[in-house]
Amino acid sequence: MNDKKYSSRSSATNIFFGIASITAGVYHGYMDGQGVPIQKENLEEVLSYAPALIRGGIGAIFLGIDGLVIGRRELGATGAVIGTALGTGLGGAVGGIKGGLHTLLGYGMGYVAGSVMK
């Protein structure tokens, strides 16, 4: 797999999940800004935490595979284990932080819009 294909696929995934995270935050913030409780059971928690968890999982998978490949190439079997562990941890952390920040950004925009329209 060449780097150009991987880069565009990773970028498309980031854009898709970035938009999904912001959208979840906007909906949650808008409902809070309007003062309307979210009716579905557990939907409020899902809108708050799912984007960060999903993006963290995807980041862990992508960087875990990269760590496996690079570690195996550079240090053999031991490097593969270490590279996978480091890539998974780093990818999960970065993905989770990005998902949380996008959700928070969307929540702020939705809350302001909901408050103004109230």
C-alpha cells in the first residue's frame, strides 16, 4: 500500500468522524440551550462520550498497525510488540482527545444557537 492511498483514506476518516463528533455536540448543545431534555434513554451520554471513544478506538487501530509494521521492520518481533503497544496507546489518546475537542466545539456552537433561538 503506498503512502498516498493511506494518507487520503486516513484523511477521509478524520473528516468523517470530525464532522460526526461536531454534529453530536451541536445537537446536544442545542437541546441544552433550548432547555429541552433529550427524551431517549442514554442518548445524552452517547452524544457526550461516543465520539471520543470511537475516534480513540480508530486512532488506536491505525497507529497500532503502523507501530506493528515499523517495530517489526526495525527491531524484529520484540519491536513489533513494543511498536504495537506504543502506537495503540498514542493513537487512542490522540484520537480520544480530538473526538472530545470536536464534540466540545460542537456543543458550544449548538448551545449558543439554542440559547439565541429560545
